[in-house]
Amino acid sequence: MRVAIDAHLLSDQQSYRSAGVSSYSAELLRALGALMLEEPAQPGGASAELIAYLHAANFTTPGIEVVRSRLPLENPVVRIAWEQSLFPLQLRRQRAGLVHGLVNVLPLAAPCPGVVTVHDLAFVRTPETMRPVKRLYLTALCRASVRRAAHVIAVSQQTAADVQRYFGVSPARITVIHNGVAARFAPRHTDDLAAFRQWRGLPPRYLLYLGTLEPRKNLERLVRAFVQWRRTGAAADADVKLVLAGAKGWYYAEIFRTVEALGLAEQVIFPGFVPSDELPEWYAAATAFVYPSLFEGFGLPVLEAMACGTPVICSRAPGVREVAGDAALTFPSADEAALAAVLDLVVGQPALRRELSARGLAQAARFTWRRSAAATLAIYRQFSS
């Protein structure tokens, strides 16, 4: 079994491109590679062979062959042209028995069966939050890919339902495989966290959002709810800041304008992109993690925060609720007053924070990349030619 994996959205740039689906690609490949190393050798060379095609210069993982193109595939136009023209030729030369598109798209002219992972249909569900050209491309290519695929992997029940509803894919052709949480996301010692906050210039108490700064994340509403809470909350909690961490995505400027208009320049901190190796400390050092998204296919930051022992507040968007279970305080994503109320609960009640921390740790432990990789490998074996 020879499986070619299209991982060209795996990025090692210090930008929003290395979040989200890039993180999924990297963690899944690492876990798949670990499983491949554990497999006993098969007689006659019949062992599985995984080949990852990517352009990230610094990524490698034992157990998987990595092929890097000389083309500038970090450019979206070049990457799309390569996926749909040269990649099928490469698959033929490699005699691939299966191709896996890690992010929503397959090479439509591939000479072998294909499996595609669909992360979300935000480009269909919330079209107003995305640039028109990107929305049209993603809709057309994702629809064609799921219809051409031998099988579809959805990262959540929410995404599986959307693929059925919007693209007419039979439930029998979809398997839900949840994302995992890397082992590095774990609680930290209190003294270490105090030192980290001092190093990064963070306040002793802060509410954290971490992710791309873009409209779908509902950050303007979070900022307004933060103001509402500050006006009605206890005076003893006036020191709590709001940290909106992450790289700028599309249509981000309105978030900054809202902060300025509300006079919050001293209370809202924009640290920018957070390097991957620092993520656990940013989560663990926070008083609580807030994820107010209007729509998510999965909501991995919720699990990462829980795994670090941080209390979580999140919206009731279905993809987020599916991940959070009963381990978070939730609110309707359009309800500013409800968000302000749960901010008040979490900041003001230490016992509630401890309870949410314990429930979050138990919830996050259910999601591992090893489990995700094992389920993915089973799909490879089922559909490889």
C-alpha cells in the first residue's frame, strides 16, 4: 500500500498560515509516522508506505517519506495549479494506490482512489466572512473533491452533517475522525507561569483568545462583552485584561477599530502571532480561555486550553460544543449580555474555575492524535487500490 499525502498547507511560517489546518497536517503526519515505525515488516515488501508532499522547509517526521517541490507552492495560485495538473502525473509515476488531500481538496485527475479530509464548510455557512475569490474556489473544489473521493473524513459530526447537506454526500461515504491534542499541551507549575507572564509582559490575570484575527471568530462581540462586564463587574477585578493573540487574517481591521472606539487600548492586548512552542504557556498562564466563534468545524484551541488546565468559555456553535462537551461554560454566539455574564462568573468564582479545569482535563484526554492517526490509517487500508 503506497499512500501519497498532499500536505502543502503545512506551513512553518510565523503567521496565521501555520495555525489551524497546518497544525492538523503536522500533528497527523507525526502520529502516522509513529504508527508506521511500529508496524512489523511484511514479507515480500508488502508494508504500507506513506509519502508526504509539502513545501515547508523544516518539517520532517520519522516513518514518512517527505517530498519537497522546487516550485513556489506557498503561493496559492501556483499550489492550486500544481495540485490539479502536475500532482496527478507524480502520483502515476509513484504508482500511488491512494491519495489523501489533508485540507478539503483532492487532485481531481488523480489516477488512484482519493480520500479527502474536510475541516469545515465556513465558506458556505458564513460566506460574508471570507474574500469572494477564495470562497468561490473553496466551494467549487471542495464540492468536486468530496464527490470524486472514494471516502470523506470529516473532523466533526458538524462537518459531516454539512457535507451531506450542502454537497449531497451519502453518510455511508463519510467517517468522522476527530482531531487530537498533542502531549505538550499540559498543565504548568505556578512558578513557571509567573516567570512566563513576566517574560512576555503579560498581566497577572488575563482572559485569552488565541487564533486567527478574522470576522468568523466573533472578536468584536467579545470586545463589547468585555466592556459590558468591566462596567458591571466587581471593582476588585478591574486589573483583568483581555488578550487577543494570533496573526491577522482577513478583514481584521474592524477588530482594532472597535477596541480604539471603545477606549480599550490599555485593557486589550494584541501580542500578534504566538509561536507554536509557546502555545501551552499562553493557555496555562491565562485566568480563562474565551472562544466566541460564530462557526467552527472543530475548535481545536478549546481542547488545547482544556489540556493545559485552563477554564474555558466558548460559544454554542455546534462544532465548538461538540468538542467542549460539558466541560466549558457556553453562551449563544450572538448574545453579548450572556457572554458578559459568563465572564463575570469565571473571573469571580475560583471554585468554578477549579471545577472547569478538572472537567476540561478529562474532556481533552479523550482526544489524541494517535487515535486520529490509527483511524486514518484504517481508512487508507480500506480504500487503497
